Amino acid sequence: MKTTLKTLLSALVLLAAWPAQAQNTVSYRLQLKQPGNAAVSYQLKGSNQLTADGLGDKVAIRQEMTPMATGVTQLTLTVTAHETLYFNLGASLATGFSTDASDFYLPGFWYHKNLRSPREAPSFHTSKSWNVREDRLSSPLTGVIDLSGRQAVSVLRCLDTPGCDALTTHQEGEVILSGPTTVGYVGFDNEGGRASLTFGYPYVETPTRYIRKLTLAPAITAFARLEKGQTCILRWLIRRSEAQDYGQFVSQTWQHCVDVLRPQPLVPRYTPEQMKAQLANYFRQAYVDKYPLKYHSGHGLRTDDCLPVDHVQLGFCGRVLLNAFNALEYGEATGEQLLVTMGRDIFDSWLQHGFTARGYFKEDMFIANGIPADQDCVHSIRQQSEAVYAVLHYLVYERQHGRKHKQWEQKMRTLLDQMLQLQKADGHFPRKYRDDHSDVDASGGSTPSATSTLVMGYQYFGDKRYLQAAKRTVDYLEENIIAKSDYFSSTLDANCEDKEAAISAVTATYYLAMVTKGKERQHYIDLCQQATYFALSWYYLWDVPFAQGQMLGDLGFQSRGWSNVSVENNHVDVFVFELPHIATWLAGQTGEQRFAQVCDVIRSSLCQLLPTPDRLCGIGVPGFNPEVVQHTWWDYGRNGKGFYNDIFAPGWTVASLWELYSPERTTGFMKYFHYTTGL
């Protein structure tokens, strides 16, 4: 009784600081639909028992508010049908916050006002009020912070039963579901210039739905069937808190989601050794050696046959040199000379044919048309950095085996020296540029891609200019990205809010923490922690439901541990690379054990869709791990929720999983050099 009284008093103290109109003022709208007729809307009123004029005794709806902890209230709605009906129940929580002074948060989908995203994707450019299906989000939550008053509110769905979903015959307008679903919706309403958080069941998507890349479509309202005498119980947690800024709001809200949803690791389907054994088949089957530049085909393949194509992307989507190193290293470890030869031949071909006269890699081409001329090349700081990363790992590995490559070392020195010339006065790098250093995209969002490469260059060559350049990148990163909680433009095919920008910031600050000491090192650790909350906010803390007949559901796929990509690309994938190693290390440095907890989930989960001979998971060839995993009603143009797009890029998925299951790779590189401190 004492604990309960203490909880109630704490909640009342926090509520006393809030405007009267913002203290759990929830309004409700019930929509009832008769098949073949337009829905009828009822504005509910009352405190415990909710009623409406003209509703009669068709349905009984009871509201219960239960204080749970300081600032946290559980809202329970109990809906009992007195006759068979089709319903949609929506709620709106008034916050009293000014829209202009507020920023919003839908985990893995909406950050600030999504103004980095174009008008063709969900953003304030198109509307200031949005409702979206819960399965679009890494946690089924909607939140808002009043930046002027440093107060915040969030609403988190409580799911007490296993999830399910239903297929529908239509995807717009008023739709009666074909069966049971647990998918509700969350969002926000700013029509009157004051922010309200919206939520309800079953799902609603307004003012438009986001159905594929840069494609908005008409709204939808779903109706669930409730039989006479049947009861539906719905729960949400309303949390009120204080936060100094948007970054702290996201961090605190992510902690809240972890504590409530409590994601548990899966029983891994495969061991790391079994994963690599299957992924190695990608190296064998994707290898292309008929052109001057040799590569593992990893971009633009078909999922049904996985046949190699002539589109070569050196970095992100293909990760050609990293996969060459993986093949070589694995081939030597297992005694498979074929893989060793492939790896060496790829490195040799790029050394001979893969550079411009200035010293940059040629990174994107349809090679059947020939290798592009220098003046036709557009470089990205991300792909150049990824290539140097792979080569330096290769060179250290070769050194450890008594082999040196002077030409490669000279090429890397030349490229790193060029990067020093490319860096801007404020420390940032242009996102894309030409071989003559003229900018194509001067945006600094991809800057942290270069940091780890510069630190590795400092480690390998002992040149302090590279370390100073790396520190200048993080000076820029701290002021323009981390301090503003504005992680954007790191994906190659989108220039919006995205997960990879946050992961790049985590990686950049981690690498500098590894080569500094004292207060400087602690400063980088602090920055790394701030960025890690944002990176992990993209990773699912729950399992979205699927309907029978949707392949992912039939395979038993569980989304926890997978991550959304960006605001523009609303699917889940295995992009992780070094993040779990860094975040687990960071948990030990900071005491934030939720990092380690969630990373355990990630490690256990990302092996679920590995294609093997007896379980191909919808992919034509074993080892070609899927990329575009369509977990909600969004697609790249083909197949929809529960399936993959017909075209995919397995080069980077293999590279990402290989890094996940190679936890000592980075620390091994660092320890090789005497320059390292703080390990």
C-alpha cells in the first residue's frame, strides 16, 4: 500500500507542473460501419463509462486511468459489443504544446518534423497531422516534446497477446478486415496549432498512406469485427517527462520502450560459424571475372535466380573490396583455395584498373559498357571511405601473414592525402564530388563516414595529419549533427533522416575514443553514447504481426532486432556492421546496460532469413541473404508486406552479417599498432 501511495503522489506532483488542459485530457471518436454503408462517427463523452448521442446500447466502452510510476499512467479501454458490429476507436491526447515549438517522434519513422524528407514522403512539407500503422515503427509509440518548455509526452501501445494481422481486399477508404488483427495506429494532430497525440485501434492512416518509395496514396480506415457479447481490451501507457532537448527526449523515450517492451533474444537458428559457411556460397556464386575489374556481383540482382549482373558498386550496395577480403580470409581459414584466389584477383584488378589519375576509386559503373573515364566519375565520401576501410584491413591481415603490398600502401596514402584536400574549413566532407574536387552535393551529413577511415589511416601510417582531420570531422559532427540530433543523408539513394547516419556517428566517435585518452577520450565516449540512442531507436523492440499467406509470417519471422532503413525507405534490413560490438563496449563504459540487452537481441535475430539449401526463405540461391524485407504495407514496387522486392542487393547484406559475426576484427586492427591507447 505504501508503494502504491508513493507512486500516486509522485504522479500528482509531476502533473501539477503541467497546464490543466494537458493533464490526460483524452477525447474519443468511435466509428461504426455497416457493410455496404458509410461509417457513422460518434464523439464519445464521459469519464469511466463512455457514451455518445445516438449510439444507443450497441456497445459499452469503459475507460480506466491507472497511475503506474512517476509520470506514467496506463489507459485501458474495454469495448464490449451488445450486437455484432464493425468498429474503429480513435483517441486524441491534448498536450497544450504549440506546434511550432514542438518536435515529434515516431521511432524508426519520424524525427523532429521530418523536414529532411521530400514532399513525396511523410513530412511536415505535406501535412502537420499524421496517423500511421504501428508496424511501421520500431516501437509502437508516438511522442512530442515542447522545446520551449522542455516538457514531453509519449503514448506507447501495450500488447499483451501474440500479434496477428489480417489481409484486406482494398488498401484505401473504409475497409473491413478479413479477420483479427492486433495492429493499431499512432500519430499526431496539429490542425489547431496545438499538438495532440493520436492513437487507436484498428489502424488508420491519414492524410495519406506511404506505399512505396516517394509515393503517397489515399487514406485508409480499417474496421474490426466484434461479435455480440465479445470484449476487446486495449491498453496504452501515457508518459509525461521533462527533457532538456530533443536528443534527451529520444534517449529517455527509447529507455522507456526497452523497459516496457523488454525484448528478449531469440534462440539463434545458426551459430556464427554456420552463418559464415552458408554466406560463403555468395562468394562462389556471385563472382564475376570476365571484365578488367573483377567483383562479387552484389547490386541489382533478382531474388528468384540471383544471377550476377554488370552493375558494380564498390561501396555500400556491393561492398566489393570488403567481400573480397572476407572471401580471402575465410578461404585461408578453411583451406578453400578458390575463395583465396577470388579475393586476391579482385584486389589485384582494382589496384590495376580501379583508380582515377588523382587517386580516387572508381566506384559505380555498368562495367559491360567499360570502365568510366575520370571526368565521368562522381565520388561519394561514403564509398571511398568504405573502400579504404576494406583495403587497410586487408593490408594488416597480409602483414600478419608476412606479406606486404607497397603499391596498395602508396595508393592508400595518395587517397588519404586527397581526402585532406577535400575536407572543408569547418571539418565536413561533401557528400558527393567529382574527381577535380568540385562539389556535386556539398551536404555534410555523410562526414562521419570518413572519420573511422582517417583514424585507421593514422594507425596504419602513423601520420598525425589523418588523426587531426578525423578530429575535425567530429568537431563538425558534434556541432551540426549530434548537438542538433539531426542524423541524415548517409544512404546513397536517399537524402533524408536515416539510420545509417546515426550508425556512422556512433562509429566515428568510437574510433576516436580508441586512439585518445583522458578527458578527450571521455568526451568522445559521451558523444558516442548520444548517437547510439538514435542508432538503436531504429531497431525493432517488438515483433510486428503478419497474416497467414504473407511469407515472412509463415516463416515465423520475428522483427525484434531488425531495423528500419530511413524515412524514405520504410522496410527492415540487416544493416548493422560494427554497431553491436561498439554498443556492447559502450554499455561497459557508460553503465547503460540496455545497449547490451538490445545488442543481444540483434545478434540472435539477424540470422533468421539466411537462405540455406533446405530453407531458402524465398531466395533463389543459398547464402544470398535478403535485403528489402517488407514488414509493413510499403514496398519497392513488388509484392508488398510479408515479402521481398524482386530486385535486391545481397553484397552489403553478406558484408554486414560477416562483420556482425567477426566481433574481434576492429579491436584486432587497433591492437596491431602501438599508436592505440585506451583499449
